[in-house]
Amino acid sequence: MVTKKNKNSKNSDSIFFSLVLKKFISLLMKDGKKSKAEKILKNILIKISLKGYSPTRTLILALNNVKPFVEVRNVRIKGKAFQVPFPLKVSRQINASFKVFLQTTKGKKKIENLLVEEFINSSFGRSQSVKNTLNLHKLAAQNRLFTSYRWF
């Protein structure tokens, strides 16, 4: 049986990528200066392409390597605090991964150059952001005993 390919598969990929870029711009923005955040993102994508990598592919690979599948929340039950792992929805995973990227460059002057290096290294799986995500997953695995304390 021959299956037909979806004509809009490339279009849906570009729609997903544009939504991801919009989310990153809104997280990158400070004091409502959206045009400045857009310029920073444009410069980041240009610098990635100048280094010989595909900007869209690099950004998606980096996002997938840093994306956490669970988060650990503190839950108090009977006066004791437990670290309980919670599964995340895809939109929250994307948001958390971009926050990890921005957290690694917090307080630095050359944010564009640092984000370019972070995206490229994360796409290969060898950046500080990937290590943070792996540590989070390890913590969630250690505390999986307390998953019964989730309320859903």
C-alpha cells in the first residue's frame, strides 16, 4: 500500500519554527523592546549560518537536546517537603529550554555570541544547558518514589 505524503508537511514545519521563534523573542525581550529582541535573534541566526551550520536545524536540534521532559516541584505534605517529578507539556518544555539557554547567558555583555556558541554546542549535545537538563532528569529519577504525591 502506497501512502501519500502530506503536501503541507514543509509548511507545518515552518509554522512550528515560526512559533518557536516568536516564543524565543518574547522571552528575550526586556522592557517591551520587541524590535531589539528581533534584531538580536536575527543576528544570532546570521552568525550561526556564517559558522557553516543551518540556523533552523541547529536551533531545533539544540532545543530538542535541552528540552526537559519533567520538572521537580516542592510539595509539602504533613509538614514535610518532597521533591516530586511532574511531566511537562510540549509548550512548557519549549519554554523551559529557552529559559535554560537565557539563564546560561544571564548578566553577560555579548549575549549574541554566547547564545550562538550555546546553540551550536547544544545541537551537538555538549553544552552546559544539556548538562543542566541531564541533572534535572537525574534528580527526577531519584525522586520518582514520590510521584504518588502528584494531584492529577
